[in-house]
Amino acid sequence: RTRARDLRKALTPAETALWRLLRDRRLAATKWRRQTPLGPYIVDFVCFEHRLIVECDGSQHAENARDAERDAWLGSQGFRVLRFWNHDLLNRSDSVLATIVSACGLPF
């Protein structure tokens, strides 16, 4: 079994930035899980309470057709998917945070 400490070590800079955003006080009431299997996929971050998935899009999910298929399947399971480019996570964190907070239906 993977320990939380091992997962923290495996984070990319963009994932670290996203993890910090998900720990923002405005999202304090939400619980996020990282690298969670859902059916045939492993999602970057998921909040089951809000049925929301947040993905870091560097080179990992760069194919539009594959992303569309993945998002369609996740949507059929009742999840909404937000994708952010690594550049946005590292350089436009306020905008990313506002989008996530809004998707959770929380005031910004």
C-alpha cells in the first residue's frame, strides 16, 4: 500500500501547485483524493462529495480523442471533469482556484 508521504514525493511541480490550491481555506470543507482509480481510469484529483475531477494536463492527457472518451465515460458516471494546463497551475493559480471553487458551488 502506498503511503501519503510517498505520494507527496511523487508529485510534479504542477500537481504540487494544484494540491496546495485544493487545500485553500475556501475548499476546506471538501475532501480530495489523489491518483484514484475510477473504472478503467486513474484520475489526478477527485472530490466525491461534489462529483468533481480535476486533472493536470501536461503531456499525460494530450490526445483530444482519448480525453473526450475518458471525459464522456466519467460524465456517464456522474462526474464533471476540469482540466488545467500545467502552465496555468504554475502561473495562473488564482484563476484556477476560482474555477474550482465555482465548480464546487462555493463562494469565492
